[in-house]
Amino acid sequence: MGSQENIDPSNANNEGYENSIDSNANNNLTGEYFQKLDPRIIKSWKISRWIRFGFFFLILGIPTLILGQQDFFAEIAIYILTFEALFGAYLIITPFLYPLIEYRQWGYVITEDRVEIKHGIFFIQATIIPIIRIQHVTIAQGPINRKLGISTITINTASGVFKIEGLSDENAKVIAQSLKSKLLIRMKQQQKV
């Protein structure tokens, strides 16, 4: 078995770690800087929102337009079309506005004893995951993210599933390996006690 290098993603000086500390990043309560996501996630979020809009139009818009041509449906079709138009306008605006806001809000910190994730658009949610509570870590990519070269790390604990989206493929591998190493170290320390 080869030697295993302990890479700490909270230290931006590690070789191969692309996501350096952003001087504009927000601090957490303990003064550490939140790492920013890969900027390519903005494009991914925009594409997924446009796909959502397309499904909305296909599933609701086209049938309503067709049924609106029928006499028995024409009276209520105007109300349904008005609602769909307003909701459609909202869906058209979200690919332009929300990914930019979301990108500014997203951040994560990985220390020796915890993973801290913050995200949200209007309401910011901060989650602290103790390293010792992690059961397993998964790296995943959908077709859009695969094309863009970004990944999502899923951290599973007994209490839930937590994700860090929009990491470069290389960064995701480094972080997953680092979390695995930290977990093994913490488990060995607990067994000694």
C-alpha cells in the first residue's frame, strides 16, 4: 500500500488545491474564511433553471393553449393563462438573477474537526457537520456538471445528507480524500481514549 498524503483543503497552499481563499469571502463565527464554489456552477444553475422553464412550458403552457381553443374551456382559460404567464415570467427571471445571488451566498469551510456549509438565496442556512459524525462521502456529477467539469460532494451522516455543490473535479477529489483522512484520524483518536 502506497503512502497517503494528508491534504488539508482549508489550507489554500496545498499543491493541487485550486480554490484558494477569496479575500472577499465572508468569515464564519470562528474567523475562518469560507471557500467559494467554482464559478462554472453559475452556468450550471442557469442551464438547469432554463430546463425547468422548458418543462413548465411543455407541461402546462401548450396544453392550456390547445384547450383554450375549445368553447367549454375558453372562459376559464384566461385565468389559467394569466397565472401561467406570471409564473412563467418568474421562471424566466430566475436564471438571470438567482444563480448570481446564490453564488455569492454559497461557501464552505473544512477544518480538522468539522465541515461548515452556508447557502441560500434570501434566507441563509449555515450547517456545521462534525467530522466524527460523517458516515461516508460521495462525489457525483449530473450530465450538465460533467460537461462543465464540476462535481458535488455529498456528505452523509446519521442525521442527514449535506452537499457542497460546484467544486472543480480535482477539488472534489482532494476534499473527499481529505475528509476520509480526517475521519480516520479522528476515529483512531477516539479509540485511544
